[in-house]
Amino acid sequence: DAKTTQPNSMESNEEEPVHLPCNHSTISGTDYIHWYRQLPSQGPEYVIHGLTSNVNNRMASLAIAEDRKSSTLILHRATLRDAAVYYCILRDTSTGFQKLVFGTGTRLLVSP
Amino acid sequence: NAGVMQNPRHLVRRRGQEARLRCSPMKGHSHVYWYRQLPEEGLKFMVYLQKENIIDESGMPKERFSAEFPKEGPSILRIQQVVRGDSAAYFCASSLLEDYGYTFGSGTRLTVV
């Protein structure tokens, strides 16, 4: 599995934007970039995914570098409920089953 | 439309007993995945099942652990003769197709005393 590198932790204040970076310099052309997050004492939940173009949904935005070697998950206005561990995962779906492989993620702390 | 249901939420077993963890996937989902999360660690893949078939069990310990997803009923993760090192949160996820996103349950927290 292609590897991703994320900071161990980041801090933010409530109602401010948060940019969570992810480096994936060995990404291949068929790797999708997925983001999941895990709130305390809960299972992970899907946030967003993309291949080449930037993506937006109701939870977040995903900005993908032109060379695809890095990406940034953007939470436009952090709330206390966004405090979680955020996982950036590469997933190649071109050749059948490819399980989600979780790294250590970024622990986001949100202060009031 | 209920999400992925796991039960029990908490399970306490004495060393040497058996633990049975159940997972009901989302309606219409036929792909089930089990992950284990040790305290203060990341999630580790254990097994991927479709109805009546084990597709990938590369993350399952070779002994004491087994999983099934019968034609009818929930998927079961079974741990025989539990040891303290089995204490962890066990998460189940399901997906509509194998290359779709996963929906996770809230997990079963197993404590071995």
C-alpha cells in the first residue's frame, strides 16, 4: 500500500478554518485519496474522497495538489464536535479488493 | 435506515472464555470487514467477508480467531480462549460494493479480566 504522512496532532479554535495536510509522494495514478475520521469512542466515519480534482461536500473540502503528491482536508469552520483523529488513506480500486489501511492519523484538538 | 449495528457494545470475559461479537451490516450491503483497535493504537484490518465466503483473512491471528458471515443473520467474530492481549475495540464495517466507502459500526469493546 502506498504510504501517507500526516502530522501527529493539530490544534484549532472553534469557528476557525482547519487545514489538515497529508503527504503521499509515492501515490500512483489509480490511487484514490480517502479521508476518514474517528470521534472519541466511536467507529471511523467517511469524510470525503477524490482522485485528481478538488472535491466539496457538506462535511469538508479536499484540495489535491496538481502533482497529487499531497492533499489537504479543509474544515471550513471547526466545531467542538470536529475534535477527532483524521486519517488520510490511499486506495487503489483498479484491481479488485483493496482494504482500507489506517495509519496513525492526525489528532485534531478544537478549543472553544 | 439503520447503520451498521454491533453488539454487544461492551463485553467482559475471563481469560479462557469465548467471546462472540456480532455485526449486522447496513441494509443492502453484502461486504463486511472487521478491524481491531488496541488501546492508543490505530485500526488494524482483520478480515473481509461476503455472504458465506471469507475473501481476505490476512489480518486474522492464525489461532483462536474465526469469522463468518452466514447467508442469514449477522456476521460473527469469534475469539476462543481469550487472553488479556485480546482486550481491544473491535469494529465492523460494511460496504455496498468492495470499492465503495465503508460504513463503520460503533464497535464492541472487549475487556478480558
